[in-house]
Amino acid sequence: MPEGIDGAHVACYASASTYEAAVKKGVIAASHMHYVFDNIEGDVREIPVASWGAYVEKVWPEFASHFPFQDELPSLVEQGVVFFGPFAGFKK
């Protein structure tokens, strides 16, 4: 973490047959980036592939160019790619 930041919240996007498997894939991907977890919080939501573009425009309009495009998503899901939204740092 950058100096002065104690932790971060980050949205993780992963495809899997169950939400538990998706969370596990996200934890593994973040761990490979050398992030350490105090805990995992928040709801797990399913976003249908066909709704991805609308989701990004609604939730992350200012970061839309940093996410995969709608037409790229089916291939990424098939490949099992895990990706992350913006990290929001915080102080304790």
C-alpha cells in the first residue's frame, strides 16, 4: 500500500460455477499480486455477460475505459480471467 494508506476496498470480477469458487479465484489472483487480506467483505453478485456494458456504465462510468468491453467479455469468461475494479484506499 502507498504510504499513509492502511487498506483498500476493491471490486473483483471472476466467473465460476458458484460464488464461493468465484471468491476463491479472486483471492488467489490478488494474492499472486502480493496483496494480503485482513478479511473479505461485501456482497457477491452475479452480473450476466449480456448486461456487462450497462453495469460498467452505471457503476463505474468514470473508469469505463479501464474495464473490458462488452464484446470482449465472453472470451474472458471462457478463459477464466479475473480482473479488478479501482482500489479505494482508506486509513483506519
